[in-house]
Amino acid sequence: MTFLSVEQPDGLVSSTSNIAVDFLRDWRQAASRLSAGHRTAFQHGYWLDAWYEAFHDFAPLIAIISDAATGKDIAMVPMISHIRRGIRIVEFADLGVSDNNAPILASDAALDAAAMDAISLALVEALRALPDRFDLLRLKKMPAQVGGKPNPLVAFGRIGSSSLNGNVVLMGDDYENYQASIKRMQMPRCWRVFSRHQGARFEIAADVARAHELLDVMDVQQQARMRKLGSRFVLNDDAHAQFYREVARQGVAEGYAVVAALVCDEAVIGTSFGIRQGATYYLLRISHGGDSWSSCSPGLLVAERTMAAMHAAGVRRFDLSIGNQDYKRRFGAERVPLTDVSVALTWRGAPFAWRDHAAQGLRRYPAAAALAARAIRKMR
């Protein structure tokens, strides 16, 4: 049986079976909940603190899922709400900067199939019960597991339904063995070519000031690259720039945020930005100084040198980010599927959910998906 009761001015509670859902509208109130829970690197406090601060034009909506009988937290879902084309949408706090999205799960959460279904259903019912009259719930880029536990929010979706995927390289303890496996990339030769320049070195920013300097260079180099390709670049606008620098400010000292570069006396010729959680490292951004440095492949080289440094620090799982550029296969990355879920919360959201489901279904048939994409482009 479902019931509603007001718990606090900014939230309602819904209970499906033995699951209760409460909503908070301020990330600072939610941040301490499940601080020891299972999460991916993109639900780390440093990441979400920076996100909600930088993208403050979007309304926070954090779901706290708990046991209705005991009040014990089971999961927390960091989300936002916004209006697009007149449709009120709820989605993860992401906007394209996170490689994956997931709930934060209690360390002792018992998540069998029945519990996963109950959690997903309770979240949807609670959203429908809010006075905001949200139309559509979109949960994108979800991994199947979080910290070794099943992700309950994939229950409404199909594994691999996302158009994006992770690209993971798993390594053993011997980095030289890995180097041998990618010998066709000629990274040692690239390093030798780069090393001929006076003062040539690879460095990882040891403090916030240096990290910010390298991020400034990265923004300039990436913008130049995107301009050359005729593509729009947004990562240096006010919100994105603030976000990445705040992640670095909070995370550099303890190694969560990793900002690295290939540097010589002439210039910074390549940079990388990533985040680390335990034995996993996510390579999120790379840049290079342009065609004049192409003889040493600075973009690939800064990525490989970063991986080598992280391996020496204990990392054994490298995610080269979403997107399926050819160089990731050359690094030996294997694709890891992610899941999208769309649920209509009102009749107004139904056409958008149907469209999402149709797109997810088409992804099972790449040739048909490509044909549909071309048709849509012609209609625009």
C-alpha cells in the first residue's frame, strides 16, 4: 500500500512495501548521508560538491531511499530537475561531465532481485507524488554494479541500452608486459623523440596552483583542437571551468584528482586530467600542443605516461572514458556496457519515454540505428 506524509518543508516521503523515499533539495544536507557507502568515482564527495556548486542553475533533487520500518538508509540518488521544451525532467547530476552515474549504496544493503524492483518502483512512485509534477525520469550511463553490489536502478532497463560505454584496460602487476602488448603504438619511441627537447619531463601536479595552471593550458589546447575540427567546445565556460578546478582543489592533495603533463623548456605539449578511486583510474581529458609536436604523438604519450605513473601507484584498472575512438582499442581497452532508463511520470512525459525506448531498442541493430540517425539528420 502506498501512502504520503510530509516529513519536512522541502520533501515528501513515499513507501512501496517496506521502502521509503525522501527528497532533499540541498546537496549540503545530503552530503553526509551514506558517507561510507559503495559508490563509483563520480559519486565521490569531491565530485558532487564541485558539481552542485558549479551548475547551480539546476535544481538539486537528492533521493534518500531507506527501510521504512527501521529508517536505515539503503541508497542515495544524486539528481537534479530542470525544464526542457516544456517537459519537467529529473536526471542524474551529470550534464555530460560524468562517465557513469549510479546511486550511492549502503555498505550492508541486501539487494536481491525483489529488493531492486522495490527500490526502483518506490523511487518512481515518490517522484510521481511530489507536487512538482515531474514528467520524465531519465537515468543515463548506469553501470550494472556499484562497488561489487548490483545497481538497483537498472531494474527498469536493459543492460547495454546506453549509446555510450566504458573502455577498460585491466593490467597485471608488470607494466612492461602491458607495454609489450601495445608495442605497435611505439610509445617508447615517442618518449625518446620528446626527450630530445631541453628539460623534457612528465609531471603530475603536486599542488593546487600547478594543477590549475595545467588546466588553463588544457582548456586552450582543447579549444584549439575543437576549433580546428569545427566542433563546439564548452569545457572552458564559466561553469565547467569552475567545476574542474574545484575538483582539483579538493582532490589533488590526496590523489583523487590527477592532473599531469608533458613539459619541456619550450612549452607544455600535452596534458591529462583524471580521477582515481582505489585501484581504478578514469582518464577524462587529454590535450596536446598541436601539429608541430606530432612527431612524438603527445596526446597518446601523455595518456600512456599517466597510465604508467598510476600503475606504479597501485592502479590496475584503467577506464579510458566513454566514446569509442580508435586509440582506445590500440591501448587494449575492452568495452563495458552501460544502461539507460527512461520512465514517464505523467502523460506529458510518455512520448519522450517512448522515443528513448525506441532508440535503445535500435541500438541492438547497429545498421538500422545508423539508417535512422541519417534519416533524422535529413529531417532537421
